[in-house]
Amino acid sequence: MKKVKVGIIGVGRLGYEHACNLANRVPNTELVAVCDRKEERAKEVAEELDVPAYYTNAKDLCNDSNVEAVVIVTNTDSHTEMIKIAMEAGKHVFSDKPLSDTIEKCKEAEEVVAAHPDLTFMLGFMRRYDKSYAVAKEKINRGDIGDVILVRCYSQDPVSIIEGTLEYAPRSGGQFIDMNIHDIDLIRWLTDSEPKKLWAIGGCYEFKQYKDWDDGDNVATMMQCENDAMAFMYAGRAAAHGSHVETEIIGTKGTLRIASVPNSSMLEVMSEHGVCQECFQDFVTRWHDAYITEMEVFANNVIEKKQGTPTVIDGTKNTEIAFRCKESFLSGNMITL
């Protein structure tokens, strides 16, 4: 089997998950280089995963002749710069979401990708590669539930990780760009339509410091798409029970529901507290299989010389919509796109 030689830039929490998958779980990849601005971290991960090279500078990794493709898992504001460095060095690119932290940078990333049509580019909206969501999309495309009337999305982070969440919050871009952008991508993908108007609301219900960042700890948005399908999405930071991502698609002939109870297994615990199902406690565990699948697809696209989805255009559109949600949240007004 042909294996794509991959280098990864950024091995924090999610980057480390991708590194482990590329090294051990994705059959058509070989992890050959690791980069992190913290030399100790880069060396530690390289040694653990038996990777031959490690770097602290992205340009050095991208100039490594042994690297064919680059996976970017750095801070959002650096994505466009990393994409440019990698593609100008002749490397195929997988970038984590969101595409960037400004529309101007998203447009710049579009130009970079367009200038290198021979190189594969793919963006990391992994929910498209989760088995349940993929099956739901197939059923929608077959017409099993008729025309889509409403897509309802919940995304809640567990309160158990709130310390790290609060530390990252000032530079995250806010709830809409950091969390709801996944739901925005799902809504566009599942409805095959673009939002035409939206209204976002919310507040600082538990963690008042979000107000200092022009943000809310719990926010919600109603949308209507160009094909008249409706959508509702909610993002929260303080779920007591764990990581909870839930989606419901209501159609004219039926309804699809994904993860209404975010149980981590089929296990039921029976005790003096009654009967309960344990939930995922972090997003990395919930999307473990999807992260593997999207990397398999990316590597296959590189081998077959194909472009990937989600595309750089998806990245720009999702980011634009997320910023318009924040604009509505701050102004209190419904916005027409």
C-alpha cells in the first residue's frame, strides 16, 4: 500500500491526537516529521511515536524533502500563514478548522490554494466523516426523509474542562467561530443550501468573564436557508454530564436524530443512583474515529491527486457566517446575508 509521508505542525491536545493516528492508526500514512514551537514538546512526541525528525520552525519542516503532506493544527490566526508556507514548499495540506480568524486571511488562503491546483487541500470539519453523520447525509440524499425542514444542532463542552476553555477563550474568536462553526458547516452540508438570514442571542449565564470578550458562555442562533430550510444551533460551555453534540434533521417524510444521548458506549451502569449511561467526557474521544477517517480520506486524495472536502471555499463561507452570527449576537438584530 502506498503511504503518504506526513509532517505535522502543532502537537498540542488535538495535534497530538492526529499525530498518534497518523503514526499508528491511519493505514495509508507515515508520520515522518513533527513540529512544535516548544522544542521539548516536539522532541517528546517524536521520540514517543518513533518519528525520525522534529522541528521548532514550520519552514524547516516544510523544507524537509522527506515530507509529502503537512497537517496544520496550530492557533487559528496562524493557519493562513502555515498553509502558504507549506504549499509554496510543494506540500499537500490538511488544515484544522476554522480556516482563519479574519475574512481577509480566508481570502488569502483561497488565493494560495488556487495558485497550487496540483496540490491537495482539505479542511478539518471532521463531523462530515463521523459514521452517523455520513449515514444521515446518505439518507437525505436518497430522499428517505423527504425535503429538509429543520436542522437542530447542540454543541456543549463539559464543565470539567472549563479551566482550559477559559484560558483559551480570549483568543478563540468566540463561541460562534470556535464552536458553532462546526454546526454551521453541518447545516450547509446537510441542507445543500446557504443561510439567507439569521438571528443570534445568548448571554453570560455562568462565567461572567465572557462579557469582557464580547462573547457569551451560552449562545443560540436561528437561521433560514436559501431553500427555506430552517436551522437552530446552540453552543454551551458548561455541560455537567460531559461532551454533548447532538443533531436532529426533520424532513417532510421523516426525522433523523444523532446522539440525543451522548453515551460513550452501550454500557448501562446500575447502582444505588439508579440506571445511567456514561457520556463522552471530551471532544477528542467523541470524534476519535472521525479524526482517523478524515486523515485516511486526505491521504487517499493525495495519492489519487484529488481535491478534498471540506474545501477552502467552505472554510471562508463558514467563517463569514460565524462572524455574522456574532454581529447579530452583539447588536441584537436579525441579519440578512
